[in-house]
Amino acid sequence: SQQGEEDPQALSIQEGENATMNCSYKTSINNLQWYRQNSGRGLVHLILIRSNEREKHSGRLRVTLDTSKKSSSLLITASRAADTASYFCATDASGAQKLVFGQGTRLTINP
Amino acid sequence: NAGVTQTPKFRVLKTGQSMTLLCAQDMNHEYMYWYRQDPGMGLRLIHYSVGEGTTAKGEVPDGYNVSRLKKQNFLLGLESAAPSQTSVYFCASTAFGSGANVLTFGAGSRLTVL
């Protein structure tokens, strides 16, 4: 079964608004990552947050991690049309040598 | 740098036919992975390798075989293709001992089994 579950499955907002996506997972992790996938393309790494971190920023991206609730959120501020894509969380479970991906959130930015 | 290259990009098979997907990376990465992506299912791990000559099963290994004879290449084989194997296949790689398995993905291989 998948480690990560994402919410919502789809999100549609107006350009300039903020977009928030959530990810929940089941077991202890070393780190949690977020990836973006444009239509018909491979996944691209966005940001990584380690289990001992609570918040991390990268440009317009802000990621939070709550290990007590086994959840993470990805915030994209001041969204742009180019942010239209699917976003996936992936967890690196303790002792594992592989990432397990969630089902993804499909984000649409309307001009 | 090419990064991770997958061939072929598209393939149509008939049920029962066999084929091999090739993944090549030029980053000297130790770990390599094969995922499949189906609508609404996210990415599911098929097989992976933590070094030349080693392979391990992932979440959905049935119907697939893999080989890692050279460090830079990871092959995914379908011995007798079934319609359930219609999917988009992604290869990914990462460096060993990086402290975090940040994956570099290929562009994907779209396989249709009729």
C-alpha cells in the first residue's frame, strides 16, 4: 500500500492565489520530499524536509512537517499559470532504500 | 549532461509479446528504480537496485524482471505482456550515501498492451 496520501486530489485556483496541498503518511521517516510533474513529463524534485525539521522555504514554496501527526503541507504562494502540474509527496522511510510516493494533487492555475 | 534516458518512449505490444525497457544514467548513481504510473494511482515501485549486480522487489514486481549488469544501465523486462501492464514507466536514479534519496527521473516510457 502507498505510504503517502495526498489531499486534495485536485485543486483549481486563480492566478496569484496561494495553493496548499497536504500529505499524510503512515510510518517513521527520514525525510519527506515533494516533486512536480508537468503533463507528459517525468517528475522533478522540488524540496526536501528532514524529519528533524518543521518548516522549510525555497522561493515561493513553503513546506511544513508535523511528525507527530505524520503529515506535511506544501504551500505555493502567488501562483502562476506555469505552476499548473501534478504534485507528489514522497517519503523515505527509516531503514529503507527507496521512496514511496503518494497519489498526487493535480493543480490547475486559471489565468 | 543527459541525466536519465529511457528507451523506447512509446511502444505498443500484443498480449503475450515480450520487450525490454532500457534506462541509462550518466551521473554515476548507485541506486536505480523502476516505477509505473497509472491514473489515480500515483507511482508504484516495481523493482530497484542498490548497486551493480543487485536487484530487489518493490511494491508491484509480478510480471516483470530486471537486470543491472552495468552500473549505468537498469533494464526492465516483460516476458509475456498483459493488458494490465499498460502504463507509463519511469526510471529514476540517486547517488549512494547522499543522506537523502533525491531522485532524478527519466521522461517516461508509455507502453500499451493490446
